[in-house]
Amino acid sequence: MESLLIDTETFRLTQGEFILRLLVAMGIGAVIGLERQHAAFLEKVTGFAGIRSFVFVTLLGFMAGLTYFLLSPWVYLGILISVAILTGVSYWVTATKGDIGSTTEFSVLISFVLGTLAFLGIIELSLMIMVLVVVFLSSKFRFIRIIGKITPDELYAFIRFVVIALLVFPFLPDQTFGPYQVLNPREVGWVIILTSGLGFLGYILIKFLGAQKGILLSGILGGLVSSTATTWIFAKKSKESPRYSSSCSVAIMASSSIMILRVMLWTFVFNKGLFNDLYLEFFLVFLSGFGMTIFYFFKQKEKKQVKTELPEGKPLDIPGALMFGLIYVAILLIVSYANENLGERGILISSAIAGLTDIDAITITVSKLADLKLDYSIAFVALLISSISNTIFKFAIGAWAGSSALRKDLFWGYGAFFLAALLVLVFR
């Protein structure tokens, strides 16, 4: 049996564990120090600490942890205070020379603590924190470029979203009232935050990733915002430039495939039981649409792609999110009424009608009612019908506003989608 270096009531450490944890602590210091020394080299400045210094800091944190158990917790505290004072003096010296950045100094303190965590055997957590530290340290110039592109309106939109999510939403009452006892202010607020947040995320992705990286990416990003709007945009582009019809087909089919993923996302968020009941079938429908997307992507004969800029719109559309909340409430009441008075047939009819304009509201509504007032099987059929209804509406838009070549592509692309949906419905 391996001998113990430390054997107390609260902590035990063998020689093998000591060596392993020591190597982990040294590795953490080396990685963080390598990044800091490389950054100092690129910026042509004399860094406060490099690879060796950071290795020593993590080793000091490691040995300080050892003194905590062998000597006294006060010894550990004294070492920590000494490191903090030394780091503070270093910051004062560099600040007097005009360099007021404190990133390296904070990295030193974090490395000391990571050395202690490694000694305690909290290996996974210490390595995870190390990775996060290195990622943030090495992303300095990327952050500067991103921040430089943020407009005052976008910053204000982000602040408004934080205020709504953290200061307004938590105080909404979490109780049901109204007709059929299905209206819950907290749930309605949650729906508004999620949908507005998804739109904000789509805006950020389009702004910073850009649709210029490819037509496929354009369709995916557009599908995150609105597959219907994406269909309208690229259908018009196909009529303006018919030779780019195949490229437009790729974008439209990609956005429609993402729509199916959004259905799966909402069911996962609002009703995991329903998600577990339908995710396999809906994923097969998604594969049929995305398979046609890939087929058209490689079928493109034109090397030059259509300009794929998508309108960014508003960073945070609060009025639109509130309108969506009202639509959600209205559909919730309609579906509840249909379920109460018309039975299964009423649910399916209301799902088909609601799916013509929007897929998110009916998906969230059905997810909330499933297992309470709806069987999972009826909820599944309702969501499938609403998805088909929405797809029919987008096909009509593409056929009306797009070129003849686009109509042909959408016929076969959506044909595969409908076939997959029919097979899922029949063999479920």
C-alpha cells in the first residue's frame, strides 16, 4: 500500500497523488505563462511575468496548500497576502510607466489559487478554469475589434435586454388565471425573453460572422431569425438574378431545416417529456430537408455566389417580442378552447391555422399544454401539422416571388420534406 504524505481526518495525500498534482500545477502555470510571455512579445513590452514566473506562482500556491495542512492555515494566508502585495507593487510600478493594464497581475493571483486547487485534487475544475483564462487572455485583440464594432444602439439594446431579463422577469407572478386557467405571467414573460433573445442572437451572428461567408451560412443564420423572411429575401433575389436560383434554393432549404430544429428546441425547453417523445421523428424530418440543402449546395454550377447580405434589422425588437407574446396568449386561448369544445379535431385545425404565420408560438403553446390537457400523441400530430402548414406557406411565397428554376428546386426540396413528414406520421 502506498505510503501517505498527509493523513488527517479531513485530508489524505499519497506520494503518487502528490507527484501527479504537482505536475498538473506546473502545467497550468506553464500554459498561462506561455500565453502571457507570447502576448508581451507581440506587444513588444517587458512582461511582469513569463513562463518561469507563472510556474513558480502555481508551485507557490501548491506548496502553500501543503503548509495549510502541515503547519497552519495562517501560513497559507500569509503566503497569499505576500503574493498579493508583490503583485500590487508590480502593478504600481508598471502603472507609473503608463501601462495601467492589470490583466497579467490578476492572472498571477488566479494561477496561485489554481496551484492550490491542484494540490487539493480538484483537477478537472482547475484545468477548466485554466482553459477559460487562456481563452480570455488570448482573445484580447478579438474583443477589441468586436467592441469597436458595437454601436450605441446595440449597446443600449443589450442593456435593455439585461434589465428585462434580470430586473423585470423575476418579479412577474408565477400563477395561472383567466379562461381555462392557462395564463401565467411568468411563463408569458419567459416566452418573450426567449424569442427576443433568439432574435438578438441571430442579429449578433449575422453582424459579426456575416452572411458573406457563404450561402449555406446565410440560410442557417436567417433560419435562426425567421425562415419565412429568409424565404422572401432569397426568392426575390432568384427573380432578380435567375442564374443564382440554385444558390437561393440552398439558403431557403437551410432556413426551413433550421425551423424544425427550433421546434425541437422549444419542446425541449418547455416540455422535456414531449421532446423525448418526438425528437427522433422530427430529427428525421430535419435530415430530409437538410439533405436536400446539401444536395443543392453541391449541385451549384456557378462558382460566383449571390451576395448573401441579410438585413440586420433592429438589435432588440421589444415591440415585436411583446406582439409575439400577445400572439402566444391568443393561440394559447384558441387551442385551449378547441381542446375543451372541439376535441382533437379542433386542436389540429387551430395548429394548421397558427402555423401559417408563425411556428414558434404554436410550438410553445402545444408544449405547455401537452401532458396537461393534450396527449403526447395529439401534441406530436399538432406540431407536425403546424410545421407542414408553415412549409406550405413558404413554398407559396417562393413559388410566387421566385424564379421558375427556384420553383422547381423548392418543389423537389419540399417534396422530400413532405414525404418524410408523411412517413413519420404513418409509421409512428
